[in-house]
Amino acid sequence: MSYVTLSISPSGARTIDVTGKKDSIADCWKDSYTVSWTLTATWNIEEELFNKYTDWTVTIGYYAPAIEWKTETFPITSRTGSKSITISFTFPVESRFLGREQWGGSAQAWVYSPRWGNRISSSWVSYSVTPVAQYLSYPTLRMEVTIEGGSGKILPGTSISIPWDKGVTIQVIPDPGYAFRYWEGSIPGGHRDENPITTPSGSYYWYYYGECKLLTTPLHLKAVLVSVPPESIDFYVEPEYSGTLTVVRSDGTVLGSTNRIGRVTVPHNTQVYFKAEPASGYQLDRITVDGRTYTSSPTPTITVTGSLAAWAYFKRSTVKVTLNVNPSGSGNLKKRIESRPIFTYINLLRPFPESQKEN
């Protein structure tokens, strides 16, 4: 059986350690390196096939940076043998691409006789080189964050330091009357409508936005807001007149109060809470706000991002009265009275007989 193999030396995947080139990756240095590989084609052609046809050749073809496709062909004088070539190429190295950029190519060998019209090929082999460095210091990049189309607050701040190895979570909190729309600037496109958003690491910006000016010129990110109409809050008391329900802004300002039905309008993103106070003879059962139930008053603060509906439910109070009567040491009364409430008068003239005692 005829076959061709192709081997490569040194191994196909290599690294070049450029540690010590500069003290820091932030020095923005550039250089070039030359690497070489030896490609060896080995063939074994069946004797009958080799003797039947003539003009046998072995060819080694390869790709490399700046070389689209190159071949080297040599005549074959015996049915078995090997042939080696050395390939070299020079590639640039930049500090910001260390460990991220790879240079290389692939190669194949084959034997061929034009009189036979076919060729016997080897498998493809690949080769690459990656420049790396150890113990280098890394820069911290800066990002300036602004707001357009409205007003609000940026967390953690408008001037942010982005570490080399991790991103930073940024959030815009629009002022009442405004809503977040999207981010614009130095952020990956697929995440522009997220708020809060986590930036890529500093290394991402260094590699992909890449220039040394990032060390002195900050990245820019802009939160685009949009003005929105006021939102309505409808609030109710059940049953009517059993208490009051009050809408209060987070700063303590009372926006409205009712013992039946009420409505107020507030700017979008206003923070409010609800406070319920029972009328005489009632107690609070629950407060519901758009399906969320609270069993105490006041409720937690709620950010109004759409129309709200709130209900305060009250129930009758329960009064327990227990009387123990034991005049002259004989007879005993133990009576529980529930009211709604009403005035209850109890007139005790004498002890109950034993047969009328109530437990």
C-alpha cells in the first residue's frame, strides 16, 4: 500500500516568551520575531506502481503569514525516501496582543506522476506561534460616563476605573419623569439595552479597542434617557370608610389620601409607599399593590414605572371580655363577649346556679 506522511519539527504549536522586553504591557512596545519549522515528507510507493509510471515527484505545500500558498517540488529517484524543507516567517509582536494573537499556517505533502495522473497525499499538519510574557504589570483603564436626554444618577460614579482582569457594573438611575433607553459608546452591541450593565475587563478594551492612547484618553459611555408621561396611581379602601389609605413620596411628602376611592398622578420613576390607618372599630387586614400583598403598614418603597392600583382592606375589630364572678365563694361566671364593637352592659345581681355556668 502506498502512502505519504508529513512531519513537522519542532512541534506545531509553539510559544515565544518575550518576558523582560519591557517592564509593563502598558509601555506599548512593538517588535518582530522570526520563527522556523522543518517539514519532512516521507513516502513509500508500491513497487509495481512506481515501476509502471515515471517522472515521480514529491511536493510540499504550505501556508504562512503573508504567504497565500507556496509549494516546493522535488524529483523522486526511488520508491521510498524522504525530503525536508525549512520554512521561516517573521511576524510582529505588540504588547497589547500578548497571549491573544497567534501566527501560523498549515502544510501538506504528496507524490505525483503525470503519467499516472493521480497523486498520493499526506494528512494536513498545522503550526502556530503565540508570543507570551510573564510577570508583566497591567494598566487600569478609565471610563467616563455621562447622561443624555434627561437627568439621573450614575452608580458607582461618572469616572470609573476598569481593572485589567474584570469588568465593572454600571447603573443609571433616572430621575422622576425619565426612563432608561440604551447605552451608547464603549460597550458591546448585544448588551446596550441592559441596565445595570457590566463592562468587559480592561484587557478586552486593550485588545479590541486597542491603542496605547487608552492609557491617557478615557473610554466613554453614555446613558440615553427618554422623557415619559406621568403615571397614575389609583387607590381604594375596602370596605368604604373603614379606614384611610395614603400615598406618600419617599421623602415623606403626602401625595393623596382617601377613605373610599382616590387617584394621584406622579412622574415616572417616582418612589412611593402606602400607609393605611383603620377607623375606630376596625383593624388592618392587608394592603395589595398590583398583586403584591403586605400585611403591615407602611409598605416598602415602590418605584412607579407604570400605572399602579392599591387597595387597603380593613376588618372589624374583635373585643374579648372575660368575667369571673365568685361572690361569697359560691357560683362562678365565665363569659366571653364579642362586639363589632357595641356598648355591652352586664348586670350581675347574683351568682349563677351551677346548672347555668358556662365554660
